Amino acid sequence: MAAFKILNPGLFTTIQDLGRFGYLKYGVPISGAMDTFSFVAANLLVANNPNDACLEITLIGPELQALARTQVAITGGLASPKINGQNVPMWETLGVQEGDIISFGRIVKGCRLYFSIRGGVNTPLVLGSRSTYVRGMLGGLNGRQLKTGDMIEVFAKPHLETRLSMSEELMPQFTGRFMMHVILGPQSDMFTEKGMQTFLSNSYKVTSEADRMGYRLEGPTIEHKSKAEIISDALLPGSVQVPRGGKPIMIMRDAQTTGGYPKIAVVVSPDVSLLGQARPGDIVEFSRITIKQAREKALEYYKLLKNLSNMLIKDR
Amino acid sequence: MRAGLYSSIRYMPFGDTALVVELGDAISLEVNSKVLALNEAVLKAKIEGIEEIVTTYRSLLIRYNPLKTTYEQLAFYIKDIAQVLEKKSVEIEGKKIIVPVAYGGEYGPDLSYVAKHHGLSEGQVVKLHSGREYRVYMIGFVAGFPYLGEVPDEIATPRLETPRLKVPAGSVGIAEKQTGIYPCEAPGGWRVIGRTPVKLFDPQQEPPALIKPGDRVKFKPISKKEFEIIGKAVLKGFCLHSFEE
């Protein structure tokens, strides 16, 4: 059933789920929600499955009109969503009536919002996922960002009797500073000791060249030993590539699957999700951890995601 | 080091969700064959926790579920498999795919440059490019893009200094000793010498890519007219994926 009509698409709004897994070997990136935690929370707040498709909104929100009575939730960065011009809270179940107009305003902290709809967005599965990969014109609504007049279809699911919300201490806070934990390698040996020091002890700024593929960072030049190219090999979201100029590039979810620049380090998976909220001008710093420490962080993070639905506040 | 192969395989962490197994530091048939053989052996072993494997020219990236296994455990298993494999000679057969290409003109805007750069005629470049069978070393960059090698030295040409913002789908290009095919429109700096009307990547198919690492590709020169005929058939949904011998 059609649940919403796009009156104005905002800056860049796409349909995403957790991602398209298993096709890297064919050159297809993982894609999926940039901020996994906020995405999963949005789904759980309308009692959807964690992988149901939602709208991912970037910096400037869209305007939508409800075509039926439904329930929605808004999570992610800090914005000022409104229903029919009245402020509504983020991080909780919101009831919507037919004809209601939902707006999001500008995102003032973080970079992305997730808008979940009870039942989940219904688009054809492409290679097992509904995530939009715009560069490859795959998934979502015809493989592209949403535009005015688009209809958002959802799967029908019974109305929730309970209103769900998330306690404040669980909500991520985006301060514009991102401390990223990294595991060095696979090509950390291509950098001088000085280069490695530079990388680990300085702040890097996210430039305006930042999108779902990756972020170019600006900051002190990281010194290579000699070569700044490798025989192209595989990339994953979180890879920190350093090309000849010595300025790092963060590889994100829609990036190409292979690349020819040395990777000084890779950001651990829970932090890649946080980094999905970085916006131009934000500061990124890198801190080295061991594989064992990374594993402990990952176990904690996945446990939190798994238990999140039980940690929501329920009231009638 | 034999033909770019390391005397001992390198194991490296790739963040907290993957492991890189690097067999050498060269673009060579020998290194790539070892990579593909190891890939097959690891897949066959059905190791708990492995989510997917990406093979490249000289390495494997093994993505795993950190809740089900650890870096150390996986590296241990794979060392074991690699050791057994070390004693065997490997031959990767792969399927042979004939890819029709209309060279030059609007389809291959850089053919004349490649010819001039090497003091050849356009016809000689076409003959050299289509005269040998290429090995598919890896798929990457964009969905379904095959990295093929290696072109004869006589036509190896450096990339464009400024990449094009849009290279049309089907474009066949040269970058140094590599040749490749753009499955979809993408930005790129390879010297485009021709275009194929066949569809290399179709997300509605399983697997979605026509060509996989280890396959052998041979280009067959076709006329502009043949290009149009095949192109129309492909649009109508005929499975003119390839002409296989």
C-alpha cells in the first residue's frame, strides 16, 4: 500500500536497509544505512524487523504527505521534525493520520536521519537488498534518490497499541568530533614512522567532498616511505586510504570494491556506523587498538543491537 | 621470490571483520592462479564464520562475522589449507567468453591516440588487442568490471591525465598493460578504444556478473552495423550475453 507521497525530496533522500551482502566479489558494494545503530533503532521503534527498509535523509530533510493512517519514527542526527507544523519528538513511535504533512528541517548535528514506517518500505529486492546504490543504479526506487511525486509503498502490518521510545542515555550524541578506533594495516608498513605518528596524533577535517562513497579528509600530510600505489586490492567500509598527496580518504558504504592506494588502517565496525554521521567540517581522529580490544568492542556493540528492542520504553 | 610469489604467505588484519591473505606482489598468472585455487579450497572447507571472499590479483580478502570466529582462528585454518595446496600444481580453467567489440570512431575515441602513441595504424592496434586471449584477474571498481591482462607491450598505454566524468557502458579500455570493460556508465581514466553491445552485469541474474575471475576473454572485432544489431537484441532481452566457443 502507498503510505507517503514525496512533496519535496530534500537534499539527498534514499531507501536503505542494512545492506547488500555477498556480492563484493562481483564488484557490488555493501551499501545500506550509513549509521547502522540509528537505522536499527528507527525500525525497532515501530516494531519492525531490524533490516526493514527506511528512508535515509541527508542534511536537509524532505517533506512528505501521509496517504494513510500509520506509525513512524525518526532517529539519527539532531533535527526539528514537524507534523503539520507542530514539533514532534525524535526516537519514539509517532502516529500519523491520512493527509498529515511531515517535515524534518535541517539537520544541525550529525548528517543523517532515518525515517521508519510501520511495516517497512516495500520496493523490489535487488540482489537480496532494498538499499539504493545510486552510482550503480541499483535497489531502492529505480536505483536513484527520491524525487518529488514519488510514492512510498509499505508492507501492511497491524497498528501498534504501544508507544515505544528510547531513553536518552541510549541516544548517540554527535558533537562534531569523531574518535575512531582503528586496527593498523593492511599496508601500514608503507608509511614512515613519522607518517604513522602524524596519522595517529592529529585531527583531520571532513571536507565538502563527502558522500556515501567516502570522505576526503584535510589535515597534516601523512608520509609514505616511497611508493604510494599498490596493486589494486579489495576495500571495505572503514578503510583509510592514503594516496600520494598524504591526505586520508575514508571509504564508506557505496565506495568502489577495489582500490590502488595503500590503506594505513581500518576503522572498527561499530565506529564505522558512528562515522556515518560525520558531516563536512567535522573532526575525525584516529586511535590505535589491538584486534583483541576491537573484538571486545564489537561484541559489546552487537549485543546492544541485539538487545535494543528489549531496552525500549513501552507505554500505552 | 618466484614470479612475484612470496616465499611465505602474508596474513594481515583488515579491521575487525576481515583478514587479508597476500600471496605475492605482482600481476602474474602464477600468483593469480594460486589466489583462485586457495579461494576454492577455503570455500570448500566451509569454515564457520566466513561471510564472503573477494579475490584480487594477488590476495584474498576474507570477510567474517566477528561473533562467530576470530582473526587468529581463521588465519590458523587458512594456513593449514594453504600448506596442503602448496604441494599441488594449480591450473585454473575458467570459461572462455568471446566479447564482440566495435573499435574506434564514436565507440573508441582513444583508438587513434593509442595508435599514434605507438606509431601503429588503428587496424594494427585492433589486431593486437583482439589477437590474444586475456585472463580475468579480478572484478572490481564498479559492478561487474573485469580487470583483464595482459595486452601486448606494443599497445600498453598510460591512463588519461584527467579522467573522463562519464565513460559509456560497454566501453573497452586500456590502462598500461591492463584492459577492461565498463559494465555501466562510470567516471574513468582508461583509454577507450572500443565498445561492446553485450551486457556484462545484470542484477536480475544470479550470478549477476557474466565474467568471473579465472575466466578467459577474447575480443572479436565487429562493425558498427553489427554493434547496432546485437545492441537491439540485447535491449529486447535476448540473452546475447556472449558468444562462447
